Amino acid sequence: MGNRQTFDRLYQIADLQHGCFTAQQARSAGYSPQGQYYHVQSGDWERLARGIFRLRHYPRPRRLDLLTYHLWTADRDGVPQGIFSYDTALSLYPYSVWVPVKTHMTVPWGFNKRAKPPGEIVLYKADLKPSHVTTVQGVRTTTPLKTLADLMVRGFVAQYHLVDFIRTSLATDVITTKQLNDADLDDSEWELLIPLLRKAGYDEIDEIRITRSIQAGA
């Protein structure tokens, strides 16, 4: 069921989400509820959770679980609202060896979802700034520096893990000097980050401290 143009529209949506999509996104592409049922039954689509699917023959992503959570937060227009945060965000970055016990996600204050999540997830409500959000492995997540500041507040991860992550990220340009200079963080977040940067051997701390008017004891 469905023609080539309908499939092409769906593929354009799914291709941006590692082959995954919501029922609402499928409807916007031209698939009726009956058509969606047909493609699941015929094996063209894999049903991941209620109202969330994957193109069967699209390469299977490494973190399909997170993509499923991400699409679960989609609004009525099919736009995902969730942003992975805290140690879940940390685990998504290259060279990170951290394995979170729980899945942590931040959603806007106005987020309201009747449907239960497709698994166990810890939700936080906050309106994150666009400058605090990036995309990693096909899902939205907090930036490395925002993630580090948040983790210092919550204490989910031991500091030596964070220092190791900073040291490796600086060496591989996951975190760059430009990102540090441009970071849209408040003074309290910088006061948490500067000791970590110092322990990681970053040698331009004084410039950041002077520019941000952060006390020398930080």
C-alpha cells in the first residue's frame, strides 16, 4: 500500500532519524492508519513501541533504545521534544567509557505525554537554551560542557571520570578552545567546570577566569 512518492516522503523523514519514525510522521508522509498496519504486518516496518516504527531494511542503529525514547517525546507535529542529559548525554560522546544505569532526559516545562514511555526513563523538566543542545548519534543531547556542569550539580558521576573525559575530549577536539571561549554558561556553572579543567591539565584557565570575572579560588 502507498506509492513511491509516499515512501520517498517517509524515507526523507526516517533517514534523519536512523531509519525510525512515528505514526504521526508516517501520516504526514501519506500513510493512513490502515496503511501503517499493513506495512507492520507485511514486515516492511518494525514496530519499536506504540506509535514508533523503523524501516526494516534500514541499517540498525547502535543506540536504537535511545532513538525510541527520543521519538516517544514527539509532539503533535512529530517533532521530538526530549534532550538526553546528565550521564546519558555523557555516554553518547566519542571516547566516553561511561555506561549509565538509567536513561536521563530533559523535556520542556510544557511537556505533557499521556502515553507511557517505552521503558524506564528519568525525566527532568527545564527549558534548555539552544546553545546548550547538540545532536549526537542522531538524537539531541546536551553539549559536552553543559553535560559536565549538570553532572557536577547532580553528582551522578565521580569527578575522576569527568576529568578523564575532559582530558580525552580536549585531545580529540570533542571539546575545543573555541567551544570553551564561546560557551553560554553562567558563573555558577563555570565555577564547577574550572576545577575539572585544571585537573585535566587545561592551560588557559586564567583567560577564562579573567574574561568571566570568576574568583581565583574557583
